[in-house]
Amino acid sequence: MKLVAFTDYVYRRRDGVIYAERAFALFLTALGDRFDELTIVGRLDDGPGPTHYPLPSHVRFVALPHYKSLSRPLSVAGSLVRSLDRFWRALDSADRVWLLGPYPHAVAFAVITLIRRRVLVLGVRQDFPSYVRSRRPRRRWMHAAADVLELAWITLGRFAPVVAVGPELERHYRHAPALLCSTVSLISDADADAGERAAERSYDDDQLRVLSVGRVDREKNPLLLADALAGLRAVDSRWRLVVCGEGPMQPALEQRLSELGLTEYAELLGYTPLHAGLLDVYRSSHVFLHVSLTEGMPQVLIEAFASGVPIVATAVGGVAEAVGDAALLIPPSDPVAATAAVLRVAREPDLRRDLIVAGLRKARAQTLERELTRVSEFIKRAGPGG
């Protein structure tokens, strides 16, 4: 069975090798191993930029014209018009098509898939209108466009099976003919074993590390991290902040840390691949702090669970329902609440132990192997006779 997959991410070519900039490519290429052939369709950017994850040589890649941002509609439209023929031809030998959206290209490709009579499966990883509003709070026309795209995707989801990440998105697509609530996980049972050993870390150390992992972007609310660090150090001078990730708001975060006199107490490590240092950072940290304004079910929470580090997270999107009793939840945009919750975790051994045990249990139930099996079998069952 041959699978064509599209998500509106950027890819780059270096020395003849195609690289993805997002870790989701690891999940996607591993999923391809469950099929006879995988074709990834994505935007190819010839300019400089991150090249973190090389695609395996056996994965076919169909390059689409690049556009820089959804905030540039003429560029998006130009890319889309030139992409239609390439996607049409990519479907020539496809048995299943998995499209993650809603994006303009994804909606158009879904229509083409139906016209070509290929089996269509939709994917959704985030509340798109909330995502756009958090990133572009003053662009009203983008808010309206996001609402239209979301409506189009939900409408398509009444006719095509849907893989939804997290329980909140699962409810949005509850009228789909078939529905799978999934989690994007890149961790293994061995990772969870190592995390269980790391959970014995001491909270009497000379330094306590609060960790954040993710894109340093507006919807991730990174400036709150600096405010939370200020609150923590006002109570206990052992606290340090570690941030793993890159993004356009990194200069603003650096400036905020400087304004608060906290630069020397913060480590901005940039992008750190999961199995090339990031898991070690998780395991050496004392509390994981996730302060996003909008989320589905972020894979960083699964990574933190598997690393045996207790979590404080904002109760946004599908986070609260997905984590249950495995994280201490706080309201968004509240540095006082974030500070208080982190201090509770550090000061209350029983609470900390309960969070770690519940988190490891969730991580073991949502390993990469288990999620790949669930998603691949769901896609294979889609369509006639499924």
C-alpha cells in the first residue's frame, strides 16, 4: 500500500539531501515504514534555514513552490496555483492520502484527492483559528480566513476519516465517519526507563532548573518564562531557566531577561534534537514549565513525561483533558500562578512523586511504536472494505 502525506511544513535541500525543520518528520518517516512506499509533499525553500532532520533516501519527496508566510496571500496563492499539477501527478500511484490541515494547500489537495478517487484521510494537530489569533492578534482578515479554512476542514471531515491530536480536536471532528484520537510521540519504552531512573533527582541541589521546550514564538508566550524566573528567584535564588527552541521571539525573550537582570540565570540553548541532547536536558531538569496560549496535545509533554520530570502547564486547548492528573495546571498568561505551581512541585515531595508516576504511565501508553501502529492501521482501514 502506497501513502502520500502532506503537511504544510518547510523542507530544504543540502548536498542533494532533503531536510525537514520540524521533528514531526521523524514520526512521518517512521509511519512510512509501515507502508510499501511513502511520498512526502511539502514546500521546498532554497534559502538558508534549519536543516535538522534528513529524509531517508527511500522516501519520495515532491517539492512545492515555497511561500514565506500565510500573512502574504498573493504569495500563498501563487504557490498554490503552481502546486496543483504537482500534487495531481503525485497521486498517480497513491492508495492512501493523509493530509494535515487546515491550510489553503491542504483544502485544495483534499478536493483533488476526492476528484482522483483516492482514499482520503484528514489530520488535524491544532485549533487553527486559535493558533492564527495568537500569532496575528491584529490581523482581522487572517482571523476570518482561518475560520473559513477550519469550517472547510470540518466539512471535509464529515466525509473522510480524521486523525485528531488530542481530545479537544477529537470533539471538533466528532461527526467524521471514522475518527482516531492520537498523540504525536517520538519516545520509546527505553526512553521511559531512563526517565524513571532520572526521576530520583534531588531537589536539595545547589541549582534548580526549570525547563521549557518549544518554538520561541508568540503563541508559546515565551516572555512569561522570564517573569516566572523572576518570581522563582525572588523566593529561592537556586532557580535557573533553560529554554530549548528557536523562533522569532528569541531576541524579545533575551531582552526581557536582561531588563529583569536575569541573563546570567538563563540558558537559551536553541534547537536541540530529541535524541542528540534534548532528552538529557529533560532528565537533568527539576520542573518542566509549558506556558503556551493555544495547543492540541504537544509532543513535548509526552517527552517530559517520559523523562520523569514533573510538569506545570497552561490549561489550554486539549491539554487539561489529555494530561489528567499527570500535570499541575495553571491559567494562561499568569506568571504568578506559574511561579506558585513550580514552587509547589519543588517543595511537595508527595505531589511531585504523584505527577512523575502518572506522567511515566502516560508516556509508556503513548510511545512512538504504539502510536505508529494505531495511526497506520487506521489509515489502512480507511476506504472501501476498511
